[in-house]
Amino acid sequence: MKLISHRGNITGPDAAQENNPDRILSVLRMGFDVEVDVWLIDDQFFLGHDCPQYKIDIPILLQEGVWCHSKNISALERMLELGAHCFWHEEDAVTLTSRGYVWTYPGKMLTPISVCVMPETSKYSEKELKECCGVCTDYPLKYRKLEEDEKSEDRI
């Protein structure tokens, strides 16, 4: 299962560090994928949830493991041209990413190609979570530990 850090969070929401490029790179080095919020303003990319905060260069968007949530339509169009792994959604039940994953709004039905977004805010069963291909969460360390504990139990 893919473990995707929501905006670079690893142990819970941290508004002061979300979408910070240094944090994003650190979380990638930890072995997690990362969902980032991307804006395109005057032909320049920025990271930030509610507004463009951090000016960034294109290579960070093209790194393996980065999932780019387009915050404006111009960002989506440009990232598709560049080949970035990206998607657009607001409150849709699901949206398809540029690489064919089903980005699933919290609480909605999961499939084997679904990324379960913020499972901590919904009541998914353990079985449902195991059947999807990934989770995007503010708590990826918790989910990594659960996976490791499960693997240890399988060996016994």
C-alpha cells in the first residue's frame, strides 16, 4: 500500500509546515509519497493550501512520489504538459489522477485503485483499507507502524 503524506505531515496536522518544500523533500527521503497543493501564478509554481506560499522550481513537482493537487486550473494544465502526477478536485466523490489512480474523498467507497484520503476522518474497516492501493493521511508514521506490525504477525 502506498503511504502518502498529506501536505508533508507525518504525525498529524502541522499548519506551519504544510507544503513547505524542505519538509516535502524530507518526507520523501523518509520513504513516503507526498501530496502537495500547487498553484501556477504568472507562469511560476507555488506550494500552499489556501494561497500560494512557497515559490518552487519544476523539478520538485516531477519527483517520483509527489502527488500534485492542482489548486487552480492553469496549474493543472501546465503540470499535465510537464508530465507531473497531478489531479484536480474540490468536493467530488472521486477524481482520476493523471496516472490512473482514483483519488477518493473521505468516506466514499474504495476500490483496488483507490487512494483513501484522510482515513482518520471516516469509519473505514481494516478490510476496506487493505483493499485500496494507498492512503493519504496526516499520520503516515502511524500507518507505517501498522503495516510493520502486521508483517511481524504474519511471520509468527
